[in-house]
Amino acid sequence: MSRNDDWKTALVGAMLACAAAHGYAQVGAVAGSLDRDAATSLVTRSWAVRVPGVDKVVFRGGVNHDTAGMGAGTMMYPAPSPVGFLAALITHGVLNAGFREKQKNQLQANADLILAPFEPVLAGFTNQRLLEAARQRLPAERATRLLNPNEPAGGDWLVEIAPVFSMTQDRRALVLDNAVRIFAPGPSPVVYAQTVRVVSAPLRPAQAVAAATEPAPVADDEFVKTWSADQGQKLIDESISLLAQSLEIALAESGGPATDDKTPHRTFRYPEGGSEKMERAQLVSESCGRRLIRTLRGWLMSVPSDDTIGDRCALPSAAAASAAQ
């Protein structure tokens, strides 16, 4: 790999980490939707999703950066243009490099230790594989094709994503932060940009299964066994499901926001692993044991409405998706 390729890989990795760290990352919602006068029908759009420029899917341990003196939720990216988007991410990366960098890195390194049992699974989990599977779970009207990192979209609506997955410290849930940008066909600035957070339903102790291979490093952790069984099928499948949900949410909302100033704000409680979280937000929709909410900053979050397991009725299951291929 050339020095230039090394720089590109490092930059893309920094964009992924900055754009969707475990704390939210607002990326300039551009009023939260496309220009309705310029937008064509969502049903008739042809979508092309660009595979991120880094090979492996980004996973990290969940960490509270507030303990480092810098809450991740305070950073916003108000730049609506592609150049502004990139500049904002780079600027944020530079600021992080000089602001409590050592302390924050140590916090993240400690948090990442919970992923050690899953290294054999994650080592071969690529963004290409993730997207190939996720697009099979989208509704028929959201049919997409995949593009290589530098491949032009032609006449399709271009979707760029920066997904980062976090595992809660109790290993009971996954959290996806996916920074999404959409471009209209032809030379076009960003017409929609949003970060979508999707929190999985928590694992229950009774759901644990025996590992199919040798015991994981934490052999007495039944959640390690659950995620690792059948060569990590549960971990891979849940990640694919979360990405598919985030794409469906972003593509659906790109035609116009489902809430307005008249929609009341409420305090929503939801499980994130074994912990209860709270968010002040507007309700966008609710079904299948999940709520889609819009936070005070405009971010979209899909969260469990309770501790219900198996909350995927809005998207095809893995088996159904495979049968359709």
C-alpha cells in the first residue's frame, strides 16, 4: 500500500470514528429533508449505496466520554456541503487530538476490551459483506445497488454512510450510529444529511445458548456465548439488522420529515442493554416493540419501547432475506 493509500485509509477511519462515535454525531441535517419541489417520488427513486472506504466494519466498546470532560453529545456538524462535511469531521478530529486525547483514548481502549472474545468474528466482517446483506432486508421500494468507494452513481440517488457499532459494557446490546448523506442524481451538493442511531433490544439471560466452538475468553459470560454461537452468527445478524433499519429510516425520511414544530416533545425511556436511558424527543412512529424518535437536536433514534426480544417485524428476517436471493 502506498503512503497516499495509507493516508486515505487513516482519514476514512477518522471520519467513521468522528462521525458516529458512541455519543451522537450530528452531521448537518440540511433542514432534515430534501427540497420537496426537487425531490421525485420515493417509490420511483433508484438508490445506490457507496461502500465505506475502510474494509472492516468498525466496532468499539460503549464508553461515556462525559467522564473525560467532553461530552460527545455536545459536538455538532452544521456543514451542509460535501467539503464542509469533510472539513467539520477533520476539524473535530484535530480538536480531539489536542483535547484530553490521552484520557479519552484510555477510556476507549478500556471499553474496547469487552470485544476481545469476538475478535475472530470481527476480523473477517467487512463493510462489503455488511451492506450486501443489509440491502436484502430493505423493502422492495428501497431496492439499492452497491458502489465501490470511488465508483460514480450515474443517474441514481447516491447514499453515503459511515456506520460505527458499539457494544454495551454488559454485552447485552449493540448500538449503531450511522451518519448518512444523500445526493440527488448528477452533480449535486448534499441534499440530505442525518445521523441515525439504532439501539438493539437487550439480550435476556434466558436467551443465552451454548457456544458452537471452544469457550470464549470469558467462558462464564453467557452473553459472550450468545453472540459467539455458530461462528458469531448472532453478532453478524444483529449488526446487519441494525444497518438495514438505519437505511430504511434515512431513505424514508429523505422525502420529508414526519414531525413538525407542533409535535409535542416527551421524555422517552428505553433500555440500552441492562441500563435504562432517557431522551427528550418527538415521537415519529411506533410499532413492533420499537419507537422512532427525533431528539431536541434533530437526530433520529430507533429504540426499544420495552425489553421485547425479536423486534424486526418491519424488516425481513435473515431466513426470509436468504430465501429471496
